[in-house]
Amino acid sequence: LILLFKMLCLFFGGDTYRSRQGLREFLERSDKNDFFSPLRFIPDGFDESAFSELLRAKNLFAEKHTVICESLLKEADNRDFILNNLKFCSSSENLFVFWEETPEAAVLAIFKKYSQKMEEFKSLPLGRLRVWLEEELEKRKIHH
């Protein structure tokens, strides 16, 4: 599926453990496809020109990338640059995947306009947290 579609994704929420887990699972599914090679951007040393190059890649035979962007929207300069280019991320030949802890409502509204996938991970209430923990223990084959 990823081969056929351009995609912009956002994983976010107050439950950072589950949101990162969702991101990892998504990336594992896309990593099974050797067509995309991963690139990671973090706030420290964010390179706008390198990011911009990935937006312009339109050649059918050019290398495609899974562009992983973690916590880039916390800093105002990065946030403004990213939000001004989100439309281009969405239409790029590369797959753009963002992870943020708690983006502002205005940021979410812009992502909603351009994203093909948005997944929020809210903190679970105690009862649901117990069920989730039991499922995790079973999945990892940990007996308590």
C-alpha cells in the first residue's frame, strides 16, 4: 500500500509510550518495504534545506524515503517552517511521519487538512490501563 500512495502521518498524544509504540509499529510495517529508506529529523540541528530537498523529490526512479520527524513542532522556527510546507509533505513522493507529544489545536487543524493518517494516544483511564497492561504482558510472554 505504501508504494502506491503519498502519505503524511501524525502520531501524538499524552500517552507517549503508546504513541511511540504506534509509531514504531507503523515504521516496522513500512520498513518491510525496501523501497523507502529511513531518514530522521530531530529538533537539535534541524536542517531546513535538507528537509526541503525531500519535498522536491519527484523523479520516479529517485530514492524514496520514510522521513521521520520527532518533536520538531516544539520550537517556533521549526513549527512555522514545517506548517508552511505541510502541503508539500503531503504531496511528496516521500513518506512523512511526524511524532509529537501534545501539539496545539491550531497545529492539529493544519495536520488534519493535509494528513492521510492521524492517530492520537490519550492517557488511558485506570480500568483500561489494566487491560492494556495485561495485553502487553501477554504479547511479550511475560508471566506475572
